Amino acid sequence: MTVGVLALQGDFAAHARVLEELGADVREVRVPADLDGLDGLVMPGGESTTMTLGIEREGLAEPLRAFAASGAPVFGTCAGLIMLDREHLQIMDITARRNAFGRQVRSFEADLEFPDIEGPPVRAVFIRAPWIEDAGPGVEILADVDGHPVAAREGHLFVIAFHPELSDDTRLHARFLEDVRSHVGRS
């Protein structure tokens, strides 16, 4: 199983470390050719404007859309959620609100229950986090904070508004890898 991590900006190395600990082979994705042969992709947090510029500079927009259209699982965290929305890469039927909870000084942690994650709540680290402002009918909202959706799934696309790579809890990455294994088994 080879999983890519978009490595244009953000803490992509932390995601790679977690995925490797869980048994995946990881490749950093910086140019379109890096997507070849991947079984899944993580779009990490970071700064969405900088990520947009990097995607444009490297000619990655169409290859990322094609990769997602292939049915391979994609996991977007924080800015990755924003990048996948209708206003950016138009991959997922959601609209994100950037910095929805406030600036960096308003960062916080919260315990979230996920319907398909066993055990105690997931401790979520929110830093300049978005929320999902609008979601299409095929989008399943998985978790919210104060009524604002912060996690969702649409088929093989999984997004969260926080940073799972900053905690010791690997269950969300493991859940993503279950999707990747299932996809590889169908291929």
C-alpha cells in the first residue's frame, strides 16, 4: 500500500510519520508524476492560500482532480478540507469557511465522537480551523463542534477540520488506511 502526502506546505512530515508507523509506504507528492501508482492521498493542514499557489505552480490541480475521480481514498485535514471544497479543487460537495473558529490565538482542543471509530472520543486539535459551511446531499457529517460540521465523508473522500497528526491518537489515520486497503482490494 503506497499512500501519498501532499508536500507543498504544512506539516506533511508528521502525517507521513503516522502513516509509516501504521504500516503504509509513504511518498511525498510535489509534482503530478508523484501521484502515479498511489493507492490513497492525504491533503494535510497548512495555509490554504499558499497551498493553492503551490498547486497552481506545479500544475497539480487537474491531476489531483483525476486522482480523486479514480476512486482512490483522499483524506483532507484542516487546509486539506478547504482545498477539496467547491471553491478550490471542486473535488468534494462541500463549502468550507476558512478560520471559522477565529485566529491562531483562538486555537482549542475538543473531544469528538465519530460513528465508525471505537473507543474513547477523538481528541481534536483545532488551529485556525475551518468548518463546513454547506454540504451536498451525498455528504455524511461525522462530527461537529457547537453545531458546526468539522468532519465529513462523501464516498471515498474523508475530511476533518483539525490536525490528527498533532496527537498520539492514530485512529483517524488508521480508518483512512482501512479505506485504502479496501480500495486496493477492489482494484
